[in-house]
Amino acid sequence: MPAEHMAVRPNIGVQHPTTVAPSQRIHWIDIAKGIGIILVSFGHIRNGDGQSVWLPALDTPINIIYLFHMPLFFFLGGLTFSSRRQFPDFLKVKAKTLLIPYYIFSLYFIAKPIAVLLIPSLGASMQANHDYSNIGLQLYDVLINGSGLWFLWAYFIGELVAYPLDRWFTTKYQYLVSGFLLIAVSILFGKCLPGVTLPFQIVSGVEVAGFILLGIACKQTLQTFTNRGLIWVLFIIVLAAFLAIAFPALSFSTKPWDVLISALAMFLGIAAGVLLSMAIMKNAVLEYIGRHSLSFYVVNAITLNIGKIVFFKLLHIDGTQANIAMQWVYGILLTIFCLGLLALEDIIIRALIPWSLGIKRQKRLQKETDAI
């Protein structure tokens, strides 16, 4: 959920000024973030353990979305990344806009197991097939491992890693090689040591840094894409290539070839998301969601849980017995319903507790200018 402005940076390799340069609004980046938030919301139709208990026919489509939707945000972060601030100021801004929201809104992930333990029927109603008996472990996972709103801690670590590299690097080659290397290290760590969890999402943060560097390297090239017709053609080609290898990429095998296929699908998915956003160019709804991506993200999980209770408990919709087409209809309607709730929650958060997003209270609701 990178910022909605792309810093003007004429050439990789120029000396970084010590003050923050003016930024130029790039509408398609907001659109890309908006698309990403919609994909996140659709993915959260599954329960917290990644099980499609409500709409089982959507399990494979959600798995395909999960191949690339968060790396898309990481890559967009490179397009808007700037190391022009002095490090103390940089650190202060990132902590304010990433860590404060993490610890405020991750309270839900602490309250949830406590509520399930106190009211066992609540866990059954949400079909949360998770063992919440060890509260100490739940607290450690959320407060130290960063497993609540994990993206925020990972993004914070990623930007800290990218900061010195961006100030040291002078050529696009350095960004590309280092970016791919960091991503490879993160993927290999996860595949080779699946049982090892480092605190504060460090492994994911290394991956984020890799995508940020790739985004920086691609920034100038993407600015030359102005022919919408050509962009649409490229999008269709890349989308077809992505879909062709997406299903083989879902094997989740640790074999080298399967890992490469999965990585290729990830990069093609990112490229398709970027090209689609550039081709759309302007869309008020997607831009609004993209500008407010932080608030839409931090309450996304709880909002989708509320939506699932409304649809499947209060309205008694039985998605498990519906055909594939109707499950898609239910999934899309549920996503739209929850996006409406998220928009309302965004207004409330900004009006009552804007500090929780790292922004100041203003007479008029402030547009998001944070780092995600």
C-alpha cells in the first residue's frame, strides 16, 4: 500500500538531497492499491487459518490471488520510495505510519482468542478451526512475531533495509541484482526452514526490500508507458501468461523447479496488476480506496468477519451447497458489502482517531500521505 505520490527522481545515481523533493500525483498507483485492497478483501473470505469453509469453490481463485497480491503492494512501494529524509526523520515517519497502526489495530488479533475462550460458541460461529488455548503464545505471535497485521511490520523492516541501499546504489543494475537476491533469500529461507520464525517479520521484510528495489529500478521505465492501447495489449498477454502457469504454481512444492514456477507466477501477477492499473488510468472509486489503503487494510480482517456473520449466519446463506456460479456471486456481493463497511469505518477512524493512522486531525478529512 505504497504512498500515492511518486517522487520526482530524474536519474538513478544522482546525489540525494537532504530535503524532501516535491512529489507528483500518479493516479494509476492509487488504482493499483485500490485493486490490491479489493483482492485482499476477497481473500479474507477465507477464515483465519486459510480455509474456504464458507465458499469452498473460491479456494483455488483465492490461492491464485495469493500468489501475487501482497508482492504487488511491495513493488508499488518502490515506485514511491524516497530516502531523501535524514535517517532519524525517516525512522520517525515510518514508525508513526506503520508501527503505531500495527499495535493499535492488531489488538483485534489479541481480543479474538480471548473472546473465543470466553465464548466458545463464537469460535464455532466463525468456523475458526484454531487452537486459542495458549494465550501467551498468541500474545507473543502478535506483539513480537508481528503476525497480526503482518504487512505493516514487514513493510517497516523492508523500508529500513532499502534505505541505506537506495542511498548507496548508483546504477539500475545494482537495484535489480540486489532486489532479486533479497527476494530469493527470503523465499529460500521460507522453503528450507519452514519451521523457523524470526521476530518482527524480518524474513518477509527482506522480501519487501527486494521488491522496493525492483520498483525503484522500474520507476523511470514505467513513466515512459503512455500508449494506452499498447498497455492493454501487454496486459492481456501478461495476464494470459500468468493464468497459464498459475495452476502449476499452486503445487506449493519445495522442488527447485516448482519454486521457480511460483516465483515466475508472482512476477507475472505483479506485472498484470501494474499494467491493468496503467490501462485504466483514472477511476474515482479505485483511487479513493487506494488513497485510503492503510485504513482499509487495518480493519479488513475484522470487517470481513462481520460480513461473513451477516451473510452466512444472519441471512442464512448456505454457500457450501451452492453451485460454483452462485458461490462467485456470493463472494463478489460479500466483498462489495464489506468494502462499503470499510469506507464507513475509514471515515469514522479519520474523524475520531486519525492518530491511529499516523495522521493529524484536521478540519477536513485528510488524504492519506503515509508510506503504504
